[in-house]
Amino acid sequence: MSQSGNSLWTQLHQSSPSPCDRYKHACCSYDGSVYVLGGRDSRCLRDFWRYSVVRNEWTELSCTSKAAPEELEEHSMVAHEGFLYVFGGLLESAYTMCRSALWVFDIEKQKWVQCQGKMSSHQAKMPTNRKGHSAVVIDSAMLVYGGYIDMKGSSQEFWSLNFDTMAWSQLSGSQKGSLGPGPRHSHSATVYEDCMYLFGGLKGLQEQRDFWKWNCTSTMWTSLRNKSGPSKLMGHSAVGYRDSMLLFGGGESKDSPKNCLWRYSFSTQTWGQVSTHIGSTPPNKIHHCCTGLGPSYNHNTRGPTSSSALSDKLRPFKNKCFPAPLTFLGSEGAIELQTFNSDKCYDSNTHSNSSELDKSKRGRKKNDHQQTENCLTFENEASRKQWSCTEEDQLHEEDDDISKHLPDLLLVVGGRPCTSHGPISIWHMTLT
């Protein structure tokens, strides 16, 4: 079996307050923060949370206004230019059929805003509520594929929501018998350049392992070879990483979660299973969420993410992170490690522009006990130099996005099996 690099896994222990563990939820990352909405534990949930990776802190956000969604499961959530777009996942009722299952959250204002999709001129309808669909962002549009529709089963509908006009339109490949993935739900999808890549899922009750590419320029589906790739999967997650796709977890049923990490290279069109470092074991997860942070996980980039703009100057964080201590590496592999400390000015924008930190928390944080065992630990390229806020301002005057200075890491959030009456399960993974 081919291998593709090595992965290092660490579980992040959560402190209070934090959301309860869950599955069939939705999450996405934006500007260095992770947003988690709804899902299930023993019941369907409505809560909405923001997670600061740097500080390992959770903040519960309001989800009770008229513009906010109610309880959701197997919905989707994507980020685009300061807004979160949530679609589907409503519990079925007579009321469900009478409304649009689309909600929008304004990240800067930290509130849900009224936004109903408009019908395009050539399309007389909008997508109805569904679960287990996929949603990705390409340019200024959200593409939604498939899902499970009550009383109809798996769908092959393929929709596009234009963020500029908020108009829905149905794409080709939605018709029965047309070339494409066909009806399915609980699959995964991610983006590279002008294409969406879709893997596996359920057709009715049958698990799949087929692999498809949608080209936005030619508006055509292509079936990709998958002989050496993952087995049949549902409830898995996929993210774009540099010039490849990372696919994690899932299984053939809810009772058979897997912990395999696969990597598909878009340039060589080959699959490889990613091995793990000794002493590092990924969790078995299904119906979880994966999201990437750092410059290599730019979800709406045409082509490989370029780091040339950052390579000619020192950065507070180098793109490598490890759990501490690294006892299994031995003395020969020892490196200098530094734990995040909220007393230091890692990025000037953390204090001035970031919407994730309120002023009252900043003021009292210096007096809080530092729980270093709960913090991410990073190799600090600039650890030998005492950075001042003035130097930080000069360092980031041309590049003030804090997310670009985070190390590249993949977060696995929640999923089955759940921890009973415990905080949400968070694992982070880095490739070496």
C-alpha cells in the first residue's frame, strides 16, 4: 500500500466553557477561528460556538434570534468574505416544506441576518431542505450537491447559490440518467482550482467508493480512477491541502468508524494512505467534521497555495506543530518548542482587529492561570528574538491576516463515538 508522508495526531483537552460532544454537526474555519453549529448528542442541538485555536478557548454565540436557524443535523456551513452560509438540516415537519433552509451569519457584527434566496430568471424553484449533502465555495458561489430529502430519499440535485445576487440556479447533472455521481448523501466534497471533487457516500442504503470531478469551466462531470484509493465510505470528511485532498475517517456503517487518512494528489492523480508517527494514533471517527487552518488550507484558492509572500521574512509561527513532550523522537530529534502565551504579542491584529476576542477577556487574560497543558505547542522560528509589538506591526504591515501565520494543521471536530457528558472531541493533525 502506498504511503504519502507522515501524520502526527494530538488530542486537545477542552476546558470550560465548551460545547458538548456531538456528531452530524457542521463546522468551518474563518480568519483563524473555527465555528461549530448544531448536530446531535442524545437529541438534536441548536447551539452555536466559536473556537480560538491559538488560545484553546470556546465562546458561545447567539442562536436564538428570528434570523437564526433552529435545531439542525447533517447540514452544511461554508464561509465567504465575512459571512457564514448554513444550508439544510431541518427536522422534518409541515412547516419545513414552507420555508427556505438557508441562514446567514455576519461574522463582523456577530449576528444572524435575514437573507432569503431569490429565484433565478430561468429557474422556478429553490432547493428544498435536505440532509447529508455537500457544500463548497468556488469563486463567489456555493455549490450544493445531493443530500437526503424526506419522502424522496437520496438526491442528485446540483445547485449553485450566487453570493453576489443570492440567486439559486440548478446546474447540469441534476437530471435522472445524466452523467455524474447520481443520487447520494453522506459523501464528501472539496475544491481545487475550478473543480469540485466528490467521493463516496450513500446511494440509498449502499455505500460507495466512486470518485468524481466537476469542472466549473466546462460544466462537465468526469469519473476519476480510484483503484488504489479508499474503500467504501460514508460519514467521512475531505479538505483541500496544497495541491492535494485529505480524506479522513468515515466507515461503511455508523458502527464501524475508521481512522484512515488518505491523500489524493491532483497533479499525479494518485492516492496514498498517510502513515502515522510512532506514539501518535488518530481517532476512529464517523459523522465528524474536518477543517484546516494555516496558509496551506486556503479553501478557495486557484491552484497550489503560494507562500512566497511570507518566505522572505520571519514569522512568529513556523508551519510545524507538535504535542509536548516529544519523548518518542529521542534526543537526536529534539527541537526548540515554545507554547502559546496570551501575555505576548504574537500578532498585533489579535488585539486590534480580531472579532474573536472581546475586550473584557483581553483585559483579564494576563492575570489568568496559564493552562499550558491545554495549549497548542509550536516550533517557533523566531524564538531566539524578543519580538515587540512595534516589530510585529512592521512584520505584518503588508499581510495582516492572522490565519496566514498559523501553523498548518487539520482539526477533527466531534463525531461518533461520542464522549458521554463530556466536552467536544478535538484532535489536531500535522503532516511532516
